[in-house]
Amino acid sequence: MKKNVLKQRSTTSIGRTLRYFGVILVGIALALLGINLPANAASHPNLVINQQDVAAMQQAITEQGAFQDAFKAKLNQVDIGLNQSIEVPLPQDGGGGYTHEKHKRNYQQMYDTGIIYQLTGDKKYAEYVKNMLLQYAALYPELPVHPKRKNSNAGKLFWQGLNEAVWLVHTIQAYDFIYPVLTQTERNTIETGAIIPVALFLSEQSPHTFNKVHNHGTWATAAVGMTGYVLNKPLWVERALYDLDLAKKGGFMRQLDELFSPDGYYNEGPYYQRYALMPFVTFAKAIEQNEPQRKIFEYRDGIILKAINTTAALSYNKLLFPLNDAIKSKGIDTIELVNGVAIAYGLNAEPTLLDIAKQQNTILLTGDSLKVAQGLDQQLQQPFTFNSELYRDGKQGDEGALVVMRNGKPTDQALVYKATAQGLGHGHFDKLTWQFYDQGNEIVSDYGAARFLNIEAKSGGGYLPENTSWAKQTIAHNTLVVDETSHFNGKVKQANKHHPTIHFYDQQQNLTLASASIDSAYDDVAFKRTFALINIPQREAVIAVDILSATSSQSHQYDLPVHYQGQLIDTNFEREASLTQLSTLGSDNGYQHLWLLATANLSQYQPRDSLARVTWLNDNGRFYSHSTLVSTNTGKHQQMLFTQLGANDPNMNLRQQTAFIYRVEASDHTFVSVLEPHGKYNPAKEFTLGATSNIAALTHHQQAELSAVHIRFTDGEQYLLAINHLEQALTEQNQSVININGVQYPFNGRAQLLGPLNTGSFN
């Protein structure tokens, strides 16, 4: 064993030596080719803010307006910090712990104090930043790997190298701000003691992370590349762009190629898109300032600007859609998107971005944010359009998609259909899942991540064990679960190899729909799901239609859960409740966390009109009825299970949320459901309107590649949603006919809502 260890160390040493000489040769080659930083790289500041920005901001702080207000607020905050002693503690804690949070506050304080120096010229601010940097320069060279390190990406100042990179992204800007007032000796001390060792730790000493196509790699390359500009090290910039060996197998440009789809959708979902946006836009801005000839903001058809817009668009009522490992409280006011919107507006002066900036209510002390403040002062903003959109996934846009269906105003109904790729390690096993929003609230919900960010008492602020045992599992989502097992058996490597197939997306005036399928989530089951968001103006009604068809060569247990937000009001079938003792729904794959509250045997208690209806009341004071078509005379065993989250949770980490699960035992089965918002409840004024569903009956018709959902309302009015599943949309010249009970209904396009229908029959 000892020989193997020595051999491994020897091999590692040889590898480092080869890389060292390789870097020297690359440096010589760069010099021979004349690759040097442009002349303006020697001026400071030269990253996100340049000397022209400083001059404009200095003028702006003398004039009344939003920018002056932001300056005064930041100046007051910085002055308070200036009166406190500098503390650079020995790292001890994980995320959320004292030393962890102190080092985070330190880099932010250095950045803020540095920019105040640039705007005021008062050297006391530069002196403060210098003194803190000198303390870091004394501390860092002696640091071992962090005692609470995360094995996958360890840091020294922090428990993971990711935080180390974030520290350097901020700190190198602070150093850039005060660079002109430092003596050469002070620069040498700070650079050799702190700046350079951190940069080398993130790059040469952490090649796996630095070359990785992942948000950790994005932060690391941004930190090292920005440091290269400030320290006039062109090789560092090239390595940040094209990986340590300049082989273009990793690096910032490779991340731009692979992590975003052509529509600006980030592989890990909106929450991590928001987080990764900071290094993308910050480093890109530094590149633009120093080497405009690279035209970084034009790269891949303007992919960075697309990503900024897409991040803002993937929100509802200011909160980001909580896909995959997401903290549900994160919204468009997060500092990463504030930076992104400011940089984008600084480039294109797009007035709809000012609408987002106004909602963010944060003005930064940057040249771009000055332009934002001036635009808001002049009331140039125009409404940001939250439209129905399909956002392709995958670097080529061929790995599924996220579909957002919206109706009307930004806080009106929105349906999110997730038919994306896995999303790497932060992805959840939730193929073809959905969420629904209305009147500013989440109605059909996604759990997001099981994590209390930076709360040390909860697993050190990291992901909880229940993130794996519950939040990632398929049953935690609103999609099909087969035999109580998760998609891809919960294996990330397997899941990353597959993605759904998008069959169509279609948007009309009062109808938006999309269809996708997957046959790799389970070995013996394929399923296809089609959603439609329908607005019926003459009824002042909006409904969501859900058709999920599962096929297999043998019988399985199919579970289709709906995780709802609100208080159960009523069902149109009998429930047998567990009154004195609860049992868990299952033993693994997330089922062990669900208490079984009540059961309904739908085969025994046939619901009225073959509909199983569940009605609940949301905090927004509106009722929601989910009506599912129950198969009759088929011999299928059908149940409705009511659950509450919280079983097998000794540390009470899980939120107590509720769900109902439609369970069917079959080989082939089609679930057809309609979600209907209705009525109003006002406890303060003591009135209730429309508390019962308006849908009386549903039928589903399948005719080769054509299908239809026939809806009858309680007042007798009927509508038909006709859908064409052929590869090509039908035209008026090539229209088709769906035959229902001897009545022919012609339609064309991808789908049509026909009605009100003049027919008395409904079967």
C-alpha cells in the first residue's frame, strides 16, 4: 500500500513538472505570437469598471437621482465598517458558520470600500482595503486545506473551492480599485501572499474543477482570468478562456458552448442559472473592457445577453421557477441578476430591462448601473414581456425543453412544463413534470431543494440528507412514478445520457400546448404527456388540460401525484381516513417520507360522472379543482391516496406539504385531468363565491394520431379540445376530422378549441 502511495505521489509530481514546463513553453509561444494584453490593461480599474465609468459616476453623485441615493447609502454602510477593527480569522466553519460568513463579509466589504475610494478619492478607504489584504497575505500561505472541506472541491479559506473563487472574483476587483495608491512593495506582498496563491490554487492545484464544464468551473475561470487582466498575465487569461493546457477542452469559452442552450437556458435550471450568471457576466464584462476585439457579447449569437433575459423570464411574481436543486425564495432581485441586467442594459439600452431593474430596486455603483439609474430617473422603462415560450435545452437545443405557458398579466395563470435534460448533479428525477401558478401564488408545486442555505445547525448549511432521499426522487414531483421507483433508478450518470423528445409546441391566441415523451426513464415503460393552457373568454375561465399516456408490455403500478398548496376542501368520492395512527406510503425512493392520511378505492366508490375531483383553497383566496377521468368497466384497480410529507424525518428537516396520488394498476393507461381555478373566499368580509367546480364531465377520444378531450360544464355548455399528434401540423387544405359519437368535427393546425358545441350528447 505504501509503495502505491509513493508511486501515486511520484506520478503526480511528474505531472505537475510537465505542466510547469508546458506552461513555460506556452508562455514563450504566446510572446512569440505577440499575444499580450492591450495597453489599457495597465490602467486601473480595468475590470467591470473603467476610468471613464469612474468619471461619470463622480459626476452623478453630485446630482440628485437614484444613483446619488445609492451612493449615499453605500457610503454610510462603508463608513460604519471603517470604524470596526479588521478581522481575518483562521478558517474553521462550514457554510453558515462564523468564520465562513466573516470571510464572505470581508470580500464584500473590500469591494464596497474600494469603489467608495474610487468615487471619493479619499485614501482612508484605500488604506482600509490595503490593510485587510495584507492580513490575508499573511494568513493564506500558511493555510492547510479547510478542516470542514467538501471532498469534491475543497478550499482553504472556505469549505469548498467554489467559495474561494467567489472570494477572488470580488477581491481582485477590490485590489484593482486601490492599485494606484499602493507602493511596489505593498503590491508584491499582497500579490505573492494572497492574490497569486489563490489563483494558482484555483487553477494549477485544482485542475479537475478549473477545467470542468460546471458552475464551479465558471467561477474559477472567471476569478483567474480577471486576475490575469489586473496582474498583466496574458497566459492566465488564455488558460481561463481555453483550459489549463489551452486545449479548449474546458475553460470559459467551452462553458459558454455547453452550459447554455441556443435560447439561453442553463442546463442546471433557473436557480443555478442565476448563480452562474455572476461569473459569466462579470468576466465577460472584463473581457469586453480589455479585449473588445474578442466581441464576447456577440459570441454564439449573443448567448450571454440571451441568458440574462432568459433568467429574468423564468420567474413568476419576482421568484425564479424552483426547478432541480433550488431555494424557492430566490428571485429576480438576487445580486447576480442585478449585475446581469445592469451590464446588459449598459450594452443595449433595452427599455424592458429597466422594468426588471425597477422591480429589483437595487442600484449598484458601476458605470452600467449608472445608466440604469438614469433610465429609471427618466422613466424610460417599458413592461418586460412574460410570454409563453419554449426554451430548448442542451448545447445544440436538442435535449428536451422547458415550456412556460402564460395567460394574460405576469401574475395571471402560468403553467411550467419541464421536459428538459437531467441538469447534471443538481438535476432531479422528474421527467415531464409540471407546476402551476395563479394570482401570484404557487398552486401545483415543486419542492425544490431540501436545504437551509447557510444555516449551520441544518447540516452545516449544505444539502440535507433528505435532498437525496426525498427532493430529488420522482415521487416528490408531479409526474409518473412506476412501481415506486424513481426515473433512471435515481442514477445521475444514467439520467444524464437521456432526455425527453419534444413532439410539438404551439401557441395560439387563447390556447398554448406542448407535447413530449420519454422511453428511457424506465426499462419497460414509455410515457407521453401533453399539456394545454386554455383561455375561454366567453366563460371568463382558464383551465389546464393534462393528458399522460403510459405504455408497457406488462402490468405495473402507476402513481401520478399532484403536490398542491392549500387546504383540502372537498372531494366527490368517499375517503377512508387514518384517524388514530399513520403509516408510511412505502419504504424507499421518497415513499418512506410520506404519511398516508386517507385512501379512496375509486373502483369501489365510483365517482360521479366518472370524475375523481379534488378541490382545495389556496392562500390567494381562490379555489382549485383537479378533475381526473376515471376508467370505468375496465377491471383496473384505481385508488386516490392522500399524503403528507414528514415521515422518517427525525430532525424535522422537511416541510409539511400535502399531495394526492392517483394510482392505477395496468400495462397501458391514459391519465386525463383538468385543473380549474374558480371562485373566491374572503374571510375578512365573510363571503364565498363559486366554491364548487364548474366542470361536470370529461371524456377522452383517441382516433389514430388524433385525440380530443370533451369538456362539459355544469351549465350544459360543451367544448372540444382537438389535438393533432402527427409530425406535421394540418392546414386548411389538409384539415382532418375527428369523429365523436357520430358527429364529425373538422379542425386544422396543431390543435383547436371547438365550442361552444351544439350537441346534446356527451359520452
